[in-house]
Amino acid sequence: MGTYIFKLPDLGEGIVESEIVTLYVKIGDIVTEDMPIIDMMTDKATVELPSPVAGKVVAIGGDEGEMVAVGGMLFTFEIDGEGTVQTEEKTDAPAQKSPKAEKAKTPPAPKEAPLKTAALAKTAPPLVQSAPKGKVMASPAIRKRAEDHNIDLSMVPPSGAAGRMTHQDLDDFIACGGRLSAGAKIPDGSVEQIPVKGIRRKIAEQMELSKRTIPHYSYIEEIDVTEVEALRLHMNNERTEGQVKLSILPFILKAVIKAIEKFPQVNAHYDRENSMILRHNAVHMGVATQTPNGLMVPVISHAEMHDIWGLAAEMIRVTTAGREGTAKRGELSGSTITVTSLGRIGGIVTTPVINVPEVAIIGVCKIAERPMVIKGNITIRKMMNLSSSFDHRVVDGYEAAQMIQCVKNYLEHPATLFI
């Protein structure tokens, strides 16, 4: 028998570590070669790694949510034949094994559950010690109040030391309606601990970095989308077989792309470490997308090369791949500007957070019919707000306003989108 150590491979240029998202095996499991055993995540892309050998899992390099450095041990397998450890430690006199060699052959001990329990015990709030079942520990004053309100004290959850009931406990019970119906569940005051890991941790880190390092400047403008909505409906009615159904978003993407031609400073990255603005010629449009794993930003590469139908098709393709977890790593990184929309939930105003290292994000709010004054007459128009944020280190407020006014002009005169 031999020992085979499976180390984390290089998952991409510049990646030095990766997070364990899902473990499909546990210590003691028998695996076959090429069997999926672990999901690793980096830069919001999840990579499924298969087992390089057939054998028995004897050690695992970390738990879900933990980071592993490239080259670090992921798994140790017990296999038939000669393993990697034996090959590395092979000598001319195998009978004279040094203590160091013996130690190298010993697989790392798996992390024990008691260590986790002990770690949680240091941070978890102290639990209230309950009184013996059937015995209520309460003062005469509390008992008298309970009797006056016809309340069974055994139904009131205590919060005092050693399970003693307090006046506040009785007040809270009365405030909740007094007598509880049979089978009603009383909150026990416990706290659920939910580890922040995987995509959720990446999102948290990105949002924290964005708000900590970027001076956000927000600009909100209302746009009359009556004409572009009429054009959208007409184009959908005239679309040919194979063409996707158009939403308002492809028109907004097209308007942003055309505005970037006049305001290229919004299509950039800010290199904070080197104090450098990296202005991009190509528009790699990020489309913020809610997925079961959290918010992702799939990317339409070279969005400037697509017509309105191509933008719609690419948007559907990359956002669907993001939701289904089938997006390639290159489709989840490299955006130069982002558009975010909550669709019909979009509200009136949002304050979108810039997707680091970009310098601008365009937020799309809901469309609503409102009475508007047009040439002195009141008429019903379809109105929508754009709530955008800009990195004030790179984009001045005046330039940001001009850029959004340019987008507004394209959308309110949609024929100009195709000129």
C-alpha cells in the first residue's frame, strides 16, 4: 500500500489560494479515479476537481469554507502500489527508515469535531440553564401577577440565571397574547450561527472593499421610456425565428455602450496600488445577476460588437449560465462597467455599489406609468429612474451627470440607438 497526496493545482493566473466550497467525500470513503471529490472557488468561479487516483480517503486538508493555498494538501489517499510519499522518500536502504521519513508517511490527522465545538464555545453566547422539568422558579410577586392574568407559568420561557423567571419574561409573554394555543412554539432565545463562506463570503469581501476604498458619487435621473417601450414591443412582434424576446435591458445596454464612446472615462478600472487609471477600449459589460448562490456579475465580452439582438441573446446566455452554475471562469470576471437591475422589484431609487475595480455602475429601477406634463398638457407616460454610482477619484460629478444625460437622450429618442 502507498500514500498519495493530492495537492491543490494552479487554477489560473495570479491565483494563490482557493476556498473549499463543497466536499463530496469524507475520511474513510473509497473513491475511483476521475470521481468528483471537491468543489473549489476563486474569483466567483467554482471548479469541480476529480480524484487523480483510486483509493481510500485518509485525510482532508480543510473543511468547507476554509482557504487552501496552491500546492497545499487537499486529500491524502491510501492506494494500491507506490504512492507519492513513498516515491519522494525512497532511499537505497529501505530497512533504515529515518524518523523524518516515517513522519512524512503519516497522513495529517483529520480535524476533529471537538475542536470545532471548542472554538464555537468561545464565541457563542452563554446558554440559559433551565430549571428542572415541571418546576417553575419565580418569585411570589410574579406568581401573583400570573394568577391575576390567569397565566400558566410553566408556559412562560424563563431567561434569568439558573432558569429563574423575571418580570420581563412575564411582560413579554403577556405582550405576545398571554395564553398560547396548544402546540405553539415559544422562541427559546437561542442564536443561530451561520458561517459566511463560498460565494457569500466573496460578495461580502468585494462589497466591503468597494465601500471602504471607493468614494461613491451617486446620480439619479428619471427617463421617459414610452417610445423605447413602443419600439421594443414592435420589434418583438416582428422578430424572426431564432431571435430572443427583447426586454428593456438590451436597449439600456446599447445606450450605455454608445454613451461610453463620448465618455470613455467611465469604462475603466482603477489600479489603487499603482495610482493608475486603466481605460479600456473594449466594453466588457457586466450584468449583475441574482443566483441561488448569491449575486454574480456575468460578463458580455466585447459588448460593443453586438447589435440589439446579439446583446439580448448574450445577456440571456451568460446570466442563465451564472444562475445554473455552468458559467466559465472567464464569463464571471473582467467586466469594465456593470449594469444592475432588480426588474419589477426595482423600486424608485437605489444606491448601487461599484463592482471593484470598475469605476461606474448603472442601476435600473422599475418602469411605472405616471402623469407627466408634455408641452403644457398632462399625459400618461412610462417613466423609469436610473440610479448610478461613480468612483469620484476617476469620474467627476459633472462628467457623471453628462454621461447619464447622454444615456437618457438615447433612450428617449430610441432611433438614435441604431444610427
